[in-house]
Amino acid sequence: MAVEIADWFHAAIYAGPVASGKASRFHLRGAWDRVIAPPMNGRALLTIFGAMLICGCEEKKKEVSITETRSPTSRDGPVKLFATEDERFRDIKPSPVTAPTPSGWIVQPASEFRLLNYRYGKSGSGEVWVSLANGSVLDNVNRWLGQFKKPALDQAGLAALPAVIVAGAQGVWVSADGDYAGGMGAEPKTGYALAGAMASIGGRILTVKMVGPKAEVDAAKPELESFAKSLRIVE
């Protein structure tokens, strides 16, 4: 394309003598002061040439078309304004724990306090998450029970809880039901239940917590226990 434009430019300049034989200072001249091109404003000629060169050499931009869309559902998490850097870029950082995702569970974005995060159940309101907590196993068990306004346990009560394997370590199984007050100013949820497991691993408390409507928690308990066993520490 550039060669064709150059040929046109050459022809426009060297068009031959003018018919009148009279030359102005804008004529191009050859040997013996002979006029060899018609009068033309040099600036206008360069403008035309530049425009043609740009149009001819510009690559065609690629077009992107959307061929598939879906409507949002109740399982899509709400957009969080003013999210922290950890919440926005958590998926870039490797999680210190890993496990296969159970069938029917929907992976949710991780956060500072949820190393693994899921939704489950027909209602779409059931939640499961994995965390590393400070303190003791007893402290964290009583914190969970307190969210359902259940009496705190002592060491004897802790020892009486069912045993369960969490990431290869010996842990305890915790359950409760009633009105769930998860904290952070949220309104209590009636007819909810809790099922979970926790164990002391490497000086930290690894917890696996499931909350949701009681019927959905009861139905998912066997799956939750298998999930707790499948957890692995990767750091």
C-alpha cells in the first residue's frame, strides 16, 4: 500500500509542463529552468499524502464479541465496596491448606479469615469455611457454642466431644442448633445449625465450620466429616 501511495505522489509532482507555459514560484523546475509540474500548494500535497499513508497502513482492530451470558443467582456473592487488598488479591496467594471440593459445593472467594470458602445446599445460604485460629481448642469450641447461646464447656466437656480426624490430626467434632448469631452486627438466624471440626496443628487451631438451615446441615454432616479428613497442610 505504501508503494502505491508513493507512485501516486510521484505522478502528482511530475505531471509534465503546464499548458500556459507560465511558471510561478510554486512550480517545480527542471533543467534549463523548464517547468516540470503544475502549481500545487506544497503543504496541501504533504497533508494529502500523510492522510493516505495513515489510512492505508493502519491495521484493522480486532473485534471482541460476547456470545454467552448468564443471569445472576442467589448464590452469587454481593459486590463488596472498599475491599481490602487481601480480599481483592487473595486468589493470587497460595492457601496454606488444600482439599478436594465436594460435589455440589460452590467455591467462593477466600478472605483473610477464610482460607477455603464454600456455599452448599438448595437454599444457597449454607456456608462452609476453613480457618487457622489462635488460642486453644477449648476457646474456639466455646466461641462456636456461644454463637448459638449454648453453655460453655470445661475440659471434661471438651474430652467428651466426639473425636474426628482433621488434616491427619486428632480433633473434636462440634455441633449445635437454634438461633445463630454469627457476629459482625448480623441479625440472628432462626432454625440454623452448626457442624464442624477442629484440631491443634503446629501451634495453630485448624477449624472446619459449617452453618446453614438445620435440615441442610444435618444432611451434609457425613460429607463435611470426609472433607475435614481430606484437608492437607501445604506450607
